[in-house]
Amino acid sequence: MKISGVIVDLDGTILDSMGMWKDLGKRYLEGMGIRPEEGLSEMLAPMGIDEACEYLRTRYTLPVGREKIHAGILAMIEDGYTKSLGLKYYAAEFLEGLRANGVKAVAATATERRLAESALERLGVIGLLSGLITEREAGATKKDPKIFLKALKMLGTPIGETAVFEDAIHALRTAKNAGFITVAVEDEASNGEQKEIVRLADVYLETLADWRF
């Protein structure tokens, strides 16, 4: 399997951040004195930030617009990206290995650019990436191949030689259907879907240390 380019997810794949994201919508609603429905976290998990904000606004008839909800949620998570989130095990070594082997890597993420860049810069790995694209910039979530195809254009590599590294089932499914090589990276947040993730992935990694260059 020849790989000349990599599109790598951040949250849950490179950044150890899924614990912070868990129950974010629930905590936002509770902060407004609203009791959230059962299973809200699982429902919001595959959504991008904009889609999740719109769901909260319409489902709970919130008295504020989507942009204000968006700003409120970003304020809740900003400290994590700017101050405390760490890398997943072996993430820095993995990115260094790609660079050493002449494989370009572009990050594709649902996270706002300024937060993603802040975390990557603070953790010393931003220079190991050739670029970054967000769902907002792509105009679609990872349920649509648009973000991966835009990242592919940034890489300039053939789709059949480009691997998408992801932890989320919906993103792996999208990448697989679009013709990319799919590499699943285990994350606790996706344990309930592990069997289907293993089925979808061309390669399944318990940690990034298991990748062989």
C-alpha cells in the first residue's frame, strides 16, 4: 500500500480532546437552566459545531441566535485548546515520521481554526503539517466528502495514495466512500462503534505508535 499523502483528524486522533467535548451541549443547556434530552451527547457527536448549534437552537427553542450559541460554546472550550489539552500517545513522533519519510500531512478538523492552531502551536507540532482545513472553511461536515477533497487538493497527491486518519465512524465512512485509504485510530469516545469502525477501516491502529512507515 503506497501512501504519499495523509489527511489527519485532530480531535481524538492527534489531540486528546474528546473527553472535553463529551457532554458539551448538555453542559451548555444546563448553564441556561434547560434540562437536556437523554442521549444528547451521542446525537451531537457526528455534527460540526455549526450544525450542533443549530440543533440546540431549534430543538430547545433557545432565545438566542446560532452565532451567539456558537460563541458561548467556544468560550467553554477555549481554555482547553489554549492551555491544557495534550497530544494523544505518540502523535508527535507519528507526524515527525511522516515528515522524515517525505509524506505530506494536512489536518482536517471540525474545530475552529484559531483554536486548532493554538493547540498545535502550543504543543510544538504545527510545523509538521503542510496545512489545515476546517469544516467551516470547507462548508460541510465530515458527513460530506468536501472537506477531504479540499484537503486532497492542498496535498496534491492521488486519492488512491492518500490516507485519512480518523477516530470517528461517520468520517471514516465518508472517506471510504470517496475512495481514500482509511486508517482508524482507536479513541475511547468511539468504543461503542468499534466493530463497525474496524470493518470500515483499511487499517486499524490501537495507537499511532502501531503505524509502520
